[in-house]
Amino acid sequence: MDYKTAGVDVEAGRAFVERIRSSVESTHRPEVVGGLGGFGGIMRLPKGLRQPLLISGTDGVGTKLELAQDQRQHHGVGIDLVAMCVNDVITSGAAPLFFLDYMATGSLTPEAMAEVVEGIAAGCRDSGCTLLGGETAEMPGFYPKGRYDLAGFCVAVVDEPDLIDGRQIQAGDQILGIASTGVHSNGYSLVRRVLNAANADETTTYGPDSRPLLQDLLAPTRLYPSLVQSLQKQAVAIHGMAHITGGGLPENLPRCFPSDVGASIRSESWSRPELFNWLQHHGAIPERDMWHTFNLGIGFCIVVPEEQKQITLDICSQTGYQAWVIGEIFAKQDASSPTLLGVPT
């Protein structure tokens, strides 16, 4: 017996590391110390910070992975993995600093694994974040052959005086919804059930433009760090931010509110993408479940003072992000008052 006959190919693992080396190194910020291959990634804090705070986040891609692996589309889920982490940590006003990934598989498929890492590297580059390290574990007999799972971990940094924690949110502030690129990476256990019930496959199209259904369902999660950094550079007074993930607007938007405010949401202020209408129709999904499962076209929310609403919309447009004013903050009368109006609860 040897390790290879037990299902673990060490030589393939070494070849995989060499293949991804250039993708990983392309993400390195100036603060990186050393290179690929050590037992731990090393990085200095950026210069000029008076009271640096580290913000951390971890996440995965969920069962979107099954759909991606069935369709042999691996690059996009690498971007998803980064987005699900960095879009969380930037809600504090922090800049993504470094990212770590973990891949577990039944048997190493170098081509597929390399595509995943190249997607992770692309997401890191778009976010200004270093891919500082990672781990690939071959676990034959635990995972089916050819299947893999992913987990990611991100650390961001912010100067304490610049921390955004929602405490500045007050009545009259405006809520801007930033467009998603589709379903992102939440709700795929339900998505897959709908696909199965509708007998959908690679030939299935939807909407008046006959768009390819599975291709749009596998669109990578939108990355929002560059937008937030553009707003910060132009001194927009951001009072709060929310990443709209599992639980949708009803569960994620209030996470950035202080306890004495709520929000009125105008659901007619943006057009729900046709992709969500297809899912609702073919799955007979109740409206409440749509709101509490999917982002419905809003991937990120930014709360700003009313007088800065227009400049924020202008910057969104200039940086390629579609945005709408989707609601307004109001003062709650007491603790029993509803936190969100205008959405199913």
C-alpha cells in the first residue's frame, strides 16, 4: 500500500500548487512578507493607521457548488467565495486586507481546482485583497470522487475613527439598494428543488429575451468593495451598510440599524429581475419566502443622509453599479414597533 493507492496523489498536489502560484502572487499587496509555501502567511498592517481595527469574516458558497460542479463551471464559485466574505467585512467601512481559502475534495482534480483558485484570485484582485494562503485537503471516502467543498476567511482593516457601525443612522436617512448580479450564493437548496421540479437543464431559457437559465443562476456574486472605497474617497457620509445574503432584505438590512430606528421599504422602487419571477412561478414559492430567501435584485444597501442621496447615486453610476433609493429611515415609537415596513415579515 501507499498514499496514492489510498486515494491521495501527492505529486498531483505539488503540480497543483505550482499551477496556481502566479494567480496567487498576482493578488499580493505591498504589505505581504515572504511568498507562497510557508506554514503561515505573513502581512504587515498598512501604514498611516492610528488605531487599526481588524474585522474578520468567514463563509462558504453553499449548495450552489453542486450546480456549478454539475455544469463544470468552477471559476465563478471562486469569486463567490471571496464575495461572500469581503462583502460582509466592508460593511464596517474596512478595506479587505487578506483572504484564506480551504478546499476539501474526494480526489484532487487539478484542472477544476486550479479554476477555483483562479476565480478566488480574480475576486481578491477586484477587492484589493491579498490571497495570503490556503489549504487543499484530499479526503477519499469522505467526499465523493470529483466533488469538492469550499470555505473562505477574510480579514479587513479600518482605522477606529472611521468605523461604520450604524450608530449614526437617524430618521430621514435614505437607503440605497445596489443591484445584485442575480441570486448570488444564497437560497440554492430551494433553487435546486425548483430546477428539479421544472425539469430544467442546459437548454432551458427564461424571460422575453430567452436567456440561458443555468448560466444566469451561476453568475458570480457581485463584489462591492470598489464601490464603498469610491464613496469613502469622495467623503460620502456613510451611516450604515448591509450585505443582503441569506434571509434577504428583511433579515439583513436591520442588522446595521440602532435599536431606535426602523425603515420603510418601497418594493416598487426597483424592478425585480425576471430570474426571480421564473423561480417563484415554477416553484409556486409564496411571496414571503421569496423575500426571506433571496435578495430579489438588491445585493447591498447603503444608508446615507438625505442631502447626500444624489451624490451617492452619481458615484454608483460612475463606477458601474446600478442603484435605487429603496427606502427611508424612521424613528421607532417603542421597542414593539415594526423594524421594517413595506416587506412581508
